[in-house]
Amino acid sequence: MATSSSSSGLTFKLHPLVIVNISDHYTRVKSQSNPPPTTTTTATATSPPPPPPRVFGCVIGIQRGRTVEIFNSFELLYDPSTDSLDRSFLEKKQELYKKVFPNFYILGWYSTGSDAQESDMHIHKALMDINESPVYVLLNPSINHAQKDLPVTIYESELHVIDGIPQLIFVRASYTIETVEAERISVDHVAHLKPSDGVAAHLTSIHSSIKMLNSRIRVLHHYLLAMQKGDIPCENSLLRQVSSLLRRLPTIESGKFQDDFLMEYNDTLLITYLAMVTNCSSTMNELVDKFNTAYDRHSRRGGRTAFI
């Protein structure tokens, strides 16, 4: 669907915020469309996984001469039955962004996938009334550990004559990553976040234990069903052990267990809330200190004239 390289001579600069927005958009849509698998039936466990969803949105920025700088992006609503975008939603978002960023213009659109598809050209042509030469930013969400470059491709559209018929096709364009100070600080902060902290490791171990317990109970259940049907001989010693295990289960449904569980749950929520309040107070104190320092410097620069 796309040729090797573009011949327009444009220079593209892509900001990290666009990549973060597209990745966040895809992650949210994928987590919402693929709920956690259930183990109620064997058919659902053995069924093939659904194809990864595709997300769509617009990229905005500034074009200065032959330099196109993509600063930000916003999401769009897509109708897969007609391969089209919600135009009213697009115009509303464009109007809102125009109020906040009056110098930014819609430069094109973005999507996810391994390569540009034929249906993408319909969306591309639909945006030509907003920008006569829109760009197409494609993010590949699949993980490839051998790939060292960013999984982001920028396409332009060029008119080529194929079999005597002029057609618009996608062509790859080279780009560079451009950052400002605020983006570098944010990206560096996100890169140093470690999801596997103490709480996450503890919850992961609990989840693994519950999953293992569930699988063993399922094996025991199938074994008892086979024993009830007469497929395997009856063992009284094993039945006594199962009966002893089942006598412990009603204690989980008792009122005392519910009270203890709710008390521990509320204590955990309270500790989390206090930690958030403490963090907010610390940040506020730092802001006040910086403001006092800046105000003190401003007063010193004014000297005696500040009191006249």
C-alpha cells in the first residue's frame, strides 16, 4: 500500500507527546474491548484471541515553510461499518483546540497497525478538505524486541499513475524526534516509573496463589465427578480429606469474616488517601517555597523604589 520514500522534500518533526497519546489511546481501547478471560467454559479458553483494535485520531501542529512540526493529537470517533470518521465530533474538537491553541492546525491523522491499509485512504481523502495534504502517523503496537527504531511511521500521499490511471498512494516520509524541556522532564519521569513496586509484587503473588488454588480445586472437582459416575474407584481416605476441606469454606461466608474484611479494606483505603494528601501537601509546600523565593528576588531587584 505504501512505496519506499517521499519526494516532497518536507521535514517532519514529531514530539513525544503524540506517541504517548496514541499509545495511551490504544491501551485504553484494548483493555476495554478485551476483558479478562473467564474459566467457566472450555470453548472460550480455546478460542483464538480477537484481532487487536485500531484507534483513530487527528494530529495537530504547525507548518513553517517546508518544516512540519507535530505537537499534539486528539482522539476521533470511527465507524467501522462505513470506514469513516464522525465529522461533527471532529469539528467540535477542532473548535475546542482552536480556542486553547490558536496557532495549531490539523496536520493529518493517526491510527495503529502494522502497515497502511486500503481503507485508510478513504479516511485520508475525507480530511483533504481540512488540509489539502494531510500526513498519516501510524503506530505499530506489536512488540518486536529486535527492532531498535521507534514503531512509528509517517506517510504522505502522492499522486502516481498506475496502469494509466492517476491514483493517490501512501509514501513513507522520514522524521526526527523534537522535544521541549517540559516534554523531556515528563518522558524521563514516565521512563523511571517502576510498576513492579512492593504493592504490585504483593498483589501479583496473591493473584498467582489464588489462580493456583482455583486450578487445583478444579482438578479436584473433576476427580470427584469421575468418582461419582463410577469411572474411577471410590477412595474413602480421599473423600474424608475433601470433606474436611469443605467444612472450612463456610467460615469465609460468615459475618465475622465480612466485618474483618471490610475493616481491613477501609484501613487500606484510608492509608492510601492519607498518602495522597501528604504528597499533595508536600507538593504545595514546594510550590509556596518557590513562589516566595521568586517574589523575594523580585522585591530585591526593585530595591527601595518598591516601597515608594
